[in-house]
Amino acid sequence: MLVSHEKKFVYINTSRVTGWEAEIYFEPYCVRPGAFEPAIERESERTKHGIVSSRTLEARKRPDPDDTIGPISRPDRLYKLVGPARWPKYLKFSVVRNPFDLTVAWFHAWMPDYERERLQGLDFSATRKVFRDWLVVSPHLPEMRRVLTLNGDMFLDEIIRFEALEEGVERVCAKLDLPFEPERLKGPYRQKEAFAPWADYYEDETRDVVRDELGWMFRAFDYDSDS
């Protein structure tokens, strides 16, 4: 999560599988001039310039106590941090991802290491079966709606599609009157995912589960649920 008081924006981090690229791109405008150092992991920081939430493995695992600026903060707490006078004036944006693709990435992100190692030596059909069992029997999907709504209403002014990251960042930069530097989205922290195309994981049954569980995302962000 980021807040810039100078450039008047709030960036919302929705999950660990929407990537850190956009957050790190906009971070320099939230810290003291010259203090920015690109890194996936960092501690939280709050200054007169803005707020940067923690991005550490420990912070992602532990519950977010009231006095901690965690990587994914509750909207009501974020509203209080920004302040009611500033909130409507700041551009609020986030990165979203095709729910089918998001689910596959989430599946891999939470897969135990021993299972990952076991599947590496097997045909992809074994991975598809584990994916099916995980999704049908006990789905554990990101609860993104709770971090994107305040008092029941979606509060984002802009969205950046994970599938069109550069175009989305460029559009937000134009709205904030910031320079667009696409080379900064290709840094060493660029998220790389080494698994099969998301469509290969699905059957009719598993597609239906995602449509049921994440139907609101298809509607809110205009993704095709029949893709």
C-alpha cells in the first residue's frame, strides 16, 4: 500500500499475486527525496511525504495489528491514515487480474514446497488434478473485495490490468502528471511466473467454481467469464 501526499494518490495492494511492479514503480513519490531504493522486501515507513506499507515475508504472514501498516490494509484503517479531507481528493488505484489467471497464480503461491517438488517430475495432468481438488474441495481464494470496498462501495478511481501493466501505469502517470518510465517496470524485482498458461488448468467444473466465487470481479473489472 502506498500514499503520496505530494502527488495525491493512494495505491492499494490487493494480493501477493498481482505483482509488486506497480507498487515499486510509484514508491519514490511516497518517501523522502533520494531515499527510494527498489526492493521487494522492505519495512513500513510513514513521513510527511507519504506512507509505504511493509513488504516483508513476516508481515505477509502475520495478522495486521492496529498499529502496523501492513502490505494489505483494511480500507477503513487506510481511510483514517489518509484522512477524510484528503481521501476524496486523492487518486485511488490498484492492479487487478483476470480471475481465472489470478486463481492459478494463487494456487501456486500457496502450494507447499513438498507438493511443488513432487509435481515437477510428473505430467501436467497431475498438476491439473491437484488444482481441481484444491479448488473444488476447499477453495482458498484471495478476498479482494474486502480491500477494495469502503462501507460496501468500490472506491477505486482507476484500475491497472495485470495483463496490460505498462499501458495502465502510463495512463495513471498521465492522470497524476508523472513521467512514464517503462524501463523501471523491467527491473530485477519484476515478477516472473514459471507455470503453464492459466487456460490449461481448467475444466468446466473448475471454471464454474471461479465464476461463482469471484463473479463480482468479472463484473466489476469487465473480464470475460466465458473466456
